[in-house]
Amino acid sequence: MITTPAPARLYLLQTTTATLSIGDQPVAWSAGCYLIQMSDGRNILVDSGPPPAFAFGAGMPPVAHGPNVIDQIAGLGLEPSDIDILICSHFDIDHVGYHEAFTNAELVVQRSHRAAARDGHARSAISRPHWDLPGRQYRLIDGDAELLPGLRLIETSGHVPGHQSVLVRLPTTSPVLLAIDAVAMAFVFTPERPPMPWLDEDQPALVASTRKLIDLVATDDVALVVFHHDGAQWERLKLAPVWYD
């Protein structure tokens, strides 16, 4: 009997935290990445978190670094060579900090995002040593795509061109939406989302992507939306070594 592979476990790997100010309000900030284990044994990483020297810069609050992605997957019995696919949501520095470590992984990115990055997109230029990896295998995606059964990529431009979010259909918790930076915090998950100009490049596209994800949550009965930088939400989520299944 041939069984179709499907996502079996989802691990949330929190690597970095900070306290920022939005207006006059302190806001808990988080960063990290995600590990999806398929029922056929394949390991899929979504992003790789900030690099070890990541900081916000002069005049900004300090960043607290916890165990990095390599240490965290080691706690799950895995080495970088065990990662089969690395889904790149986008190439911002806090999402690609350890990409070069996963030498066996196929890198999956939206074609439009990689093209913009290679054409000199400023934010991608900062992180180029982590994602422009000679000899590595890239799979270029055009828009929404079913990467594997139960694992769907959602094109969500606006934060940057060619950003992608990930929908994971798990057997029990199914489905879970990893919004990544299309909707980085819960308070902007509204049809008329407020602008965050220091983070997001194209407000009309960002609003369209947000509405697209709101519709997806409704039509696909999404059980959980993970807002990538929402530290307050991450305090309530199950973090590795615990998993969602």
C-alpha cells in the first residue's frame, strides 16, 4: 500500500527576542523559524532565523539571543545535513541567518523575490552572503503552489516583493498558517491594516496580501495563524521541543 506523504509535526523554533516600541507602547518582538517533519521522514525548514551578530542598530533596544536553529534541531536529533528542503519566505537578514549551514537542502523561493534580490534590492543586499550560495540548488516558485501534499506556499508580496507565507495541514491541529512577515503581528491582521513604513515596502500590495490571508483563514478553516514577530503570541504557543501535530 502506497501512502501519500503529509506533514506530521510542526515545530516552532524561537531563537531571538526583544522589546520594541510602537508609538508609546512597549511591544514584545520575536524571531525564529519553523521545522516541518513529513510522514515520509523528510525534514523541511522554513527560514533559518537571525545570524549570531544580529542587532537592531544604534539607539535601538538590545536583542536577546537564545539557542540558534542548529542547536535547536540538534535537540530534536537532527543535523543541518538532515534538512531536505529550506523554504525561504524572503531574504531579510533576520530570516536567512543560517541558510549557508544547510548544504544538502533545496532552497525554495518565489522567482520574483530572488530576481529582485539579485538585481540589487537593498534589504536583500545586506544578507547576500547568507542566500547567494554558489552551487546550491534553488527551486523557483511562481505564485501560490502546493510544494508537497499538505504544504502550500502562498505568495504574499508587500513586506517585500515576492514574499511567501506557508500553510501547513497537520493531522490534528490542521491547518496552521505561518504568515511570516506578510502579517508579522496580530494587531495588523485586519482588512485595512495600518502602515508600518519602517518595515513594509508596498502598502497597497501588503493590504491585498493581508486580505488574501484573511480569506484563506475563513475558506480553509485555519486553526492557528502564527504571526512571526509577535512576541506576546509566541509566549502562548507550543515551542520546540514540543510540537503541533
